[in-house]
Amino acid sequence: MVVKNARLIEGPVQKTLIRLTMPMMLGMLGMVIFNLSDTFFVGQLGTNQLAALSFTFPVVLVVSSLAMGLGIGASAVISRAIGEGNHDKVKRLTTDSLTLSLIFVGFFALFGLFTINPLFRLLGASGEVLTYISQYMTIWYLGVVFVVIPMVGNNAIRASGDTKTPGLIMVFAAFINIVLDPIFIFGIGPFPRLEIAGAAIATVIARASTLILSIWFLAFKEKMITVKIPDFRTVVDSWKQVLYIGLPTAATKIVIPLGAGVIISIVAKYGSEAVAGFGVATRIEFFALAVIMALSSVLAPFIGQNWGAGKFSRIKSGIKFSYKFSLIWGLVIFIIFAILGGSIGSLFSNNPNVISVISLYLLIVPIGYGLYGILVMATSTMSVLKKPIHAAILTLTQTFLLYVPMAYIGSYFFGLWGVFAALPTSYFIAGIISNFVLNRIVLSREKSNTTRIQK
């Protein structure tokens, strides 16, 4: 196996970060397009169907966050084994990580299938909307294996030094989903009209393509999978290594969809049209934030390698560039959405009330995107610097101590406008705090390293 090592401790900082960000952005855009295609075609069915899809979003994100945590844990231990040059260990860890994800899949599929109605009633769904949710989520849970395992597989591929292949796999899945969505939803050609259930089937098939491609690439191209049956202690040891990093990461990431579920329940009080508009708007913003999220993903290994090399000036330059880019990008997106929010909303629904909610969200929330980027990059960097508790506390603070309470208060005094205004406000406060905390951590680490070298 050829191990590809990016030399993140050399070369111009800005060019290095941009070069690493491009493949990551490709994959994230593929994921966003994947979700937007579902939203676009389901929106043609009606407001209740669109509201049903919006209700499913937080639950899907919870499962995806858990899968992402496992994937990041797997990537960390696999990349370390690659650096050691121990290919047998690489194969063992990769195979055991995939097995672990399969166990998680079985648990969540079983749990999910038996809790669809009570869970979504708790989130505020009822009547016809709940029926549509059940149709969609029953199929989605049965195919959740195709969602979780490819996330772990793609992270294993990234651990080998390849960031392009996972991106291309996700773009391919997005293409499959765009093609299959109208076929199964509207019943084109010999296929029956399945409406929202058809969207779920298209999603499962598209995700299945990512599983096949990622497993094929790991098994035959990189030869990172083994069919040897190990003793149970070896497997448990692999799982412990993955979970040691994966569980805290998953717990941190799961905070966001849990908060989104609470906000959905608040928005649901304003009717299915409000839920539909909110769901569309949040999916649109994923597209806008893909660049920031990609930069955040590559900032972590950049910080890690340069920290190990003692190149603190590059770390500071990387953080400064990332912050500046986030603020500029956030301003640009705010201006675009403020001008085109209504036009963008009309692409997904012809209901004027739904479009109005989309426009309102895209007018208010993007003003905080720049500070949100700083929050995300700061917490990502803290995890690399072995301060995951700090990162988790900041994420919890932004979501449950700021956003959710302010959303309740805003809803009471200002209606839907107040709910949406709570989000950028929480970004401003948490972004500023995270910058202060990260600066303290970097400074203390730098002093500690200087003292150690002097001794």
C-alpha cells in the first residue's frame, strides 16, 4: 500500500489550507446536494410532505453524528497505525471499525423502527404529517446500514492520505439520488408513484452505492480489510481504541441535532407551513456553510502536525487565516441570502407562507455565519490540542444555554422572528467566547513547550 502523507508542516500556510480544503469541500457539497435534491422533489408533493421531511432531519442528523464520531475515531487510530508502518494493524483496525459500526446499525435500526410515532409526536408531528414521516423513516431505518458504514469507510480512506476519493464517492451518490428521486417519487416509466416513500428508497439506493464503492476501495485498492478471524480480545481492543476518540466526538456532534429537534418542536407551534419552511432553510444553509465546514475539517490535521513539529507561528497563522476567511465568507453569504432569499425559497415550494418562512430565516440567521465558523474551527482545534471537554462545553453552551432558551423567549415575545434571531445571537456570544478560550489554550501550550525545550 502506498501511504500518502501531506506535508502540512511546510509550504505557505494559506495555500496549504486551501489545497486541503478543496477535496473536502467537494465531498461536503455532494452531501448537501444529496439532501437538497430530496427537499426539492418532495416539495413538489405538497406542504405536509415537505414538513414531514423537515421533521426527520434532526433524527437523521443524530444517527449521522454517531456515525461521524465512529468514523473520526477510526480515522485517528488507523492513521496512527499507517504512520507506524504496521499494515497488519491497519487492516485489523479498519475491519474491526466496520464491524463495530455494523453493531451500532443493528441497535439503532431496531430502536428506531419501534419509536417512530412516539418520538415524532414528541417533536410536534401529528395527523397526516406523522403518516408521511412513518412512511419515510420505516424505509430509512431499514437502510440505515448504508448510511453509517460508508461514513466509517470513507474516514478510513482519508486516514490513508486520500481526501479525493471520499469526495468523489459522495458526489456520485448525490448524482444517483438526483436521478432516482423523480423516478420513485413521481412514478416515471414503469415505476409506480411512491411519493415520500420513493424519496426514502432513492436515498437508500444512493447510500448503498457509497457502501459498495468505499468497501471496494478499502478491500481491493488500499488492501485495508482482512478476512482473518481474530481472537475476541483483539477485536475488543480495537473497539476500545476507536470508541475512546469516537464517543466524545459523537457526543459533541450530537448536541446540534438534539438542539435542532427542540427548535423544531417550537416552530411546530406555528403550523406545518412554518416547519416546512424551516426545514428547507436549514438545508439551504448547509450548502452555504459547506466551505466553512470543509476548512474546519482540514484545520485539525494542520494544527496537529505543526504542533508536533513545534511550529507555533504556522499554527497561529492558520487559525488567523481561517477566522478571517470565515468572517468574509459569512458576510458574502449574508448579502446573497438577504437579496435572493425569496427567490431561492420559491425553488422548493410554491406555497407563499412556506416561502415567507424561508426568506425570513435566510434574512436573519446568516448574519451570524462568520462567528459560527469561528466557533466550529475553535472547537475543532481544541479537540486536536487534547481539550475535547472544552470543545464540548462550548458546543453545549451555544446550543442549550444560549440558543434554545433564547428561542423560547424570542418565540414568546416576537413569534417566529424571535426564534430565528436567537440563533445568530448565540453564534455571536459563543464565537467570541471560543476565540478567547482557544487563545488561552494555545498560549499555555506554547509556554509549556518552550519551558520543556529550555529544560
